[in-house]
Amino acid sequence: MIEDMLRTPAAVQDAERYTAHNYHPLPVVISSAEGVWLTDVDGRRYLDCLAGYSALNFGHRHPALIAAAHAQLDKLTLTSRAFIHDQFADFCRELAALCGKELVLPMNTGAEAVETGIKVARKWGYQVKGVPAGQANIVVAEGNFHGRTTTIVSFSTDEDARADFGPYTPGFRIVPFGDLAALAGAIDEHTVAVLLEPIQGEQGVVVPPEGYLPGVRQLCTERNVLFIADEIQSGLGRTGTTFACEHEGVVPDMYLLGKALGGGIVPVSAVAADADVLGVLKPGQHGSTFGGNPLACSVATEVVRLLATGEFQRRSAELGERLHAGLRGLVGKGLVAVRGRGLWAGLDIDPALMSGRAACERLMERGVLAKDTHGSTIRLAPPLVITEAEIDHAVAQLAAVLAG
């Protein structure tokens, strides 16, 4: 029983009592972390196989990131965008170079980056493409997860995220993920953008069919539509390349970034695009008090520099092969299917065996923390600093759980 697993009942019960129940966390109370390991208030260690939904790609408390944060805390933390601070230009210039884009617009959360991308695409549609006022539409995919603001849940197909939050924002068309014909049929003269996750994370790490992303790129070019890639979870080294789009040689018109960009220290997000797209914004039309603040920029600049070495992308690609090989060995032994790229995997457990939640609870008992999604599916996304031995350990614990 879950009650038997509670080692810190007071802390868990207080969390349940004093917070809105918008999450259903595992009953573990973490007090410290280093690299890929978490320690609870009773001193028990756990291997982190979630990495804060990819916000901790570089592990907990990466020394370079912590040093950057400490140094900036002693100097300047916030000015607002009313003034320019000494960390801002370096961050924007270096992130733009990493993305191969001309301009960057810093924000805070992933949802803010998505909202920014939507606003920019609509304004581009009206001012550049010539779409009549109020007629712009954006095509999205079924099974998407782009955030939980009222506009974003308006085009969600997850009823848990969407139900009872209407009235919903119009202007979106939903097509099956991976279906180029459906996408082509949904684009018309008023379409300003196609907004997609290159790999759908919340849906269970769903990789589209080969050729899909190049097909999307070609359609968008032919129809004069922006291709917006939501790389908030899939980007910044998670799949073995800087961006998941790179696996098929695709360059979108706009990147939406977040999560790992803040190094697991502060929330940082950004939109990256060329001047003919992001240049449609003028002063006063969009902004954020905390977006691009000095503390965020100092940490995020160090993140960009870590990525610029290519080390973490290589680690993800090489160690990802080991992770997926181990997981494929469990298909037919409790797993029905394994999907993903790099150090990112979606696992479908035989529903007759147990739910995804039950699997995560049993993994927790064995010192591994993961997250379920959609019934019997769980996701594994360890920090990119994980070792071969730690990967083997995680797979062995999952095998033991599946074996009962």
C-alpha cells in the first residue's frame, strides 16, 4: 500500500493539505541533490530518471552553473527590461549563434515562450504575409503539450488539461501528429504557422515517422507558413543533438526553448528566429518584467557555452544507445513498446501487469525516480551526466519491477 511507503508522513500530508492538487507527486521528500542523485530528508538516495522534465539536462547543481549563479547573485539580479544589464547581450548573441538565428527574445517559462511564438506568428501573418485582420490560424498536432495557459489548452487534446477551462481561444486547427496529408489539408491562405514538438514528450516520447519533419518544412516553405518547433523538452542535448529537428536535417523558422536553458537553477525560456520574423515586434507590444534578467542570463549563457562544446550532445547520443538497448531487452518481459531518442524514452508497460503510476511507485521503492503519463506509459529522461553503470542500474531496477 502507498501508505506503507511514506517515510515522511508529516511533510507529505502538509504538502497535500496546503497546496492545490494540480500535481500528484510520488510520496518522497527531497532535501538535496548532486549530479544524477537525489537525497530525501531521511538520507535515502535515488537515481533521478526524470531530470525535472528535462530542465536538469546538466544534472543537479552542475559546478559551472552554480558558480555562474553565485557570482551573479553578488552583483545584480534584476533590472527589468527598462534598462540594459551587462549579461544581456552575451546571452542573446551566444544563444542566437547556437540556434543559427539572428534574434533572440528571452522570457521565463516554456509556456511564455509558446505564447510569445503564437503572438509573433500572428503579427507576422498580418504584417508580412498579408492575412486579413483577425483571420490568422495556426495548425497544431493531436497529442501536443505546449503548456497550460488558457490559450494553449484551447488546442490541447488532453481532456485533463483542457476540460472546464473554456471559453477557448479560437484560431487553431488540430491534425494527427505524423500525418503530412492531414497537415497539408489544414493549411489555407490564412495559416500563419505550424506549431509542433519534433518529439511529443508528454504524449509518451512519440517520435514521428521518418520524413515527417522534412515534409513539414517543405510544406511550410511552399505555403509561406512559419514552422515553429517547440524544443522546450526535446532540445538542448536531450535527444543526442542540440535540437531534435537536427536528426532529419530540418531547420525551423522559430525555436521555442526553455527548461534546460535555466540549468535547473532559474526559469529561463527564449524564442529564437531571424529578423524578418522576430523583427515584427516593436517596443510596448510584448514583454516580461523578469524575462532576460541578469541572474537568468548569467546561468543561461553558461548553459549555452556547455552546449557549444558538443560534449553533452555526444553523451546523450552514445549513452542513449545503451539505454535503449537495455530497454528493448525488456520488450515482451513486461514492456510492450519502447520509443525515443538519446537519453529520452517512453515505455509502454503491459496494462495487465500494472499502471504507470504503480511502476513508478515500485521504482521509487528501489531507489529510482521516474514519471508516469497516460495510463501504463512511463518516461525516462535522466540528466545527461549519467554514467553507463547508472544506466545499467536503472534498467536493472525496472526489470526487477516488471518481474514482480
